[in-house]
Amino acid sequence: MKTEVKPAEELHARFLWYVLNKIKAAQLLLEAKQQSISYALFLYPQNKAWNIPNANTEQFLLNNLIELGVIEETNENAPFQIGKEYEHENPTSAGVYYYLKINNVAFDKYYEKQQKLINKYDKADAKGNLLTFHENGEIEYIDSDGNEYHTKLNKTLNQFKLLKFLVYNPRQVFKFDELAKNLNKVKSGVDYPDDERRVRDTIQSIKDKLMYKGDGLFESSYGFGLSCDVLIKK
């Protein structure tokens, strides 16, 4: 359900979220929002946390925010060193101060947009690729990217009956003839009574009801199975 290596899109979003919150924290220290903030970009030492950008990436993100008009520079950058008392000593840390003015309306709008994206990633990390099956027919699915899908299935129809069978047998692939046993009997006059066609059409109709076009929900290999985690609610 969870992956150790984050996709590039999520890493970029979390790096940007770090920079935005660093700006916001500096702003909270000001007496008036109109004042400029000093933003310390550390060149040494480098933080090793996976969700914190290195100095080059952090500088790129700051410059991008400047180009977008979210923030603007008010003075030239100034280098700094911390923990160096004597000529021969190495500093404990060093970097560059950015002096920035925050364009409050643009910043707040950009911050809110990024917060929604981070919330989606957090939800995916916690519950991603999870199907919640309610016995009353309600279905909820959160894919591995944190996108949510909802529907309600009629308990008398093939969609519900087939999905219920798969839910109670998660992460197993069943052959078409095994799956077809869970479907209603073929009505007279149906043009395609073969098991594979009926199962495939039912699986597709479940996806259509959810308005889900991805491939993470079902696994297909000479049959079908659920390739997600399952939560059953009576």
C-alpha cells in the first residue's frame, strides 16, 4: 500500500510545502505583514530528511516563487556563517540570507492550493489503494495517488455480487468460470452467455459506476482479482 520511494511529483510538492511553511514561519515573527522577512538558505550542513530539499532545489523553488509573484526580493542576498569565532575554525553552519517581501494575497492563495495537494498525498500515504465495502452497497475507493471515488451498487445486480466475492477474497486472482458463478443466471436472449465476456463487462461496469479509469483497483491475469487493500463495513 505504501511505497518507500516517493514519486517525483510528490517529492516536488513536499519540497515546495517545506519552503512555503518556512516563509510562513518567518512571517509570523514580524510585527507587520508589510515588513520584509529574512530567509536563511543553509548551504552547510545539508539536511538529510527525505522531504526537505537540498540547497540547490530550495534555491530553485525560491526563484520560482519570485517569478510567480508570490514573493519578491527587497535586497541582495547576503552570506552568513554561524559558529566561527577564530580565523582557523570552520563554521558549524553557513548559507545565504534572502530578504523577501510576501505578496499576501498571492501567497495565501498559493499556500491553500498546495495544502490541498499535500493533504491528498497524506491521505494516500495513510489509506492509499484502499477499497471500503459497505454491505448496503456503498463503495469508496482511494487510489495510490489519494484520489477518491464513491458510488452505491444495487445489491441485486451482478456488480455488487461480483465485487462482494472479490472483497471477501482480496489479492487473489480467480478464473472467469469461478467468477461467473457469482453472477445472476443468464437471461434468455442474451447474445453473449460466455463467462469471460460477462465477467469482463461486469468489472468494467463497476469501474464505470466509480468513474475510475485507472488500473490499480483490479488485477487481471486470465481472470480478475482485487489488487488493493480492503475494509469491510457491515
